[in-house]
Amino acid sequence: YLYQKASVAERSLEIGADIINDVSEGSFDNKMQNVIKKYNCPYILMHSRGTPQTMLNKKYLNYEDNFTEVLLKEINEKVEIFRQQGISE
């Protein structure tokens, strides 16, 4: 799962990438926020429930209202965590 690691994101930025697309919404590597702050780069925060091994488990797929649960609640919670770390939109 190299594509979810902060070290890979950082190395990619060092050799010319200019954006991070993180499918884990910063959940799989707690150093991702440090990389984003260091490089002040655009960051795509994608939604993820569980890990790649568990995300198809029924408990992670159980949404009552996709829009409300995913966009308004879960993603906004992550955005707030990033804001608290000094990462702005």
C-alpha cells in the first residue's frame, strides 16, 4: 500500500508531483498531514471507510444516507482535523 504512505507522497513531490491524491483521507499514515504542510501542496481528500482489506465488509458499506453521512459528516470531520493542523482549503 505504498500509494497511501506519506513517505511516497513526499518523494513524489520531491521529484515533480504537485498534488497529493490520498484515498485514505489521511487515515492510513498519520504523517501525511506533515507532508502536506511542509510542501503546501494541493491535497485531494477522498473518502474511505475501513482499509482496502475491510472496506467491502457490510459494516463499512452500511449507509443510511450517502450524502449526509459521507459528505457532510465524515468528510467534514476530516477537513476539520486538517484545519486544526494548520492546513487550509
